[in-house]
Amino acid sequence: MSKQPVGYFVHHQGRGHAERAAALLNVLVQDRPVEIFTARPEIFTRLDPAIGVTRIPSLFEPTGEEAVNMRSLPEPAMTHCAPLGWPTIRTAMASIAGWFGQANPALFVTDVSAELGQLARLCSVPHVAVLQHGRRGDIGHMAATKAQWGSSRLMRGGSNRTTDRHGCWPRPTMRPASVSTCRSFQPRRCPARAGLAA
């Protein structure tokens, strides 16, 4: 394959992130190389063997190696979760940024991490975010949202009964057909949603 790869960060808590990523990436890997970044590769039970998986440290679980003298330092408002003095965060970010430089990816998908979305943008890599239901109006999440190339919002229950500000019905999850790495064509929201399978 000579196409640029797609990178995909998968949050390691629960099974939903992994199941959604596997459904998408098992199709996408037929077209181009794919690399997953996660703290727990064992959460994937059904992955195409052609998909690469890179274990990274957790971005939020302390290990005891954190700099105790930096705990009280405030985090800047433009980040959602970026404490100082965490070697695991440095290692994870360096691993992904190194892959960006080596692989020249067409796209990086986050399911879910505001900080990795910002990292992709800072590394000049197009970014798509999977957004969970709930309020994400804090400055850190908004910075990641504004830095992205596209998004897929996950809705549940009553959320599906209303239209968004564009008059479109939200879809319950991301479908493999809803992500395009073609930079010359970006479909408008309503037609793109109308073309998705129910």
C-alpha cells in the first residue's frame, strides 16, 4: 500500500471505544495502513492482523512517578487535562508525535482525547474527533474542537429526537462511510448524514 496511513487513538476504559474503532478500522485497513494507539491493546478482540497497534501509557492514570512538587500548579484553561511532571504523558505524546513525523499520516482520529486532538493540529496532521454525548463547552474541549478537521458526535436516548442547529438529525454512532481522507472533497453535513446507513 502506498497511501498515507491513518492513526487512531482509542481510550482504554470500557469496550465501546474499542468496538467502534475495530468496526471502522477493519474496513479502512483494506484501503490504507492503519495504526492504533491505546494504553490497553488487549481490549481489541477482533482486529484485522494488518492493523498496527502501539501501546502507549495512560494519559490520566497516575503511576507514582509523577512530580509531587508540581501537583498544585494550575493547568492552563486551554487544555482539558495536562498536568505537569507526568513521565507517562511525555512518553505517550512523544510516541504519537514521533509516528506523525515518520508516517506522514493522512488523518488522526481520537476516540476520545482533547489533548491528542490538539497535538495532531500542532503537528500539522488533520484530525477527526469522536465526540461523546454531554457538555463539552470548556475551553480545552473547544480548543480541540476548533483544531479538528471533522467530527462524529455520539448520541443516546432523547438526544436523537431533536435536530442540530443545521436542521439535521444526529446519528447514533460513526459509520465507516462517514470518514473520508480525501482532502479535495469534504461533503456538507446534511447530505453526508443523509447518505449514511441507518
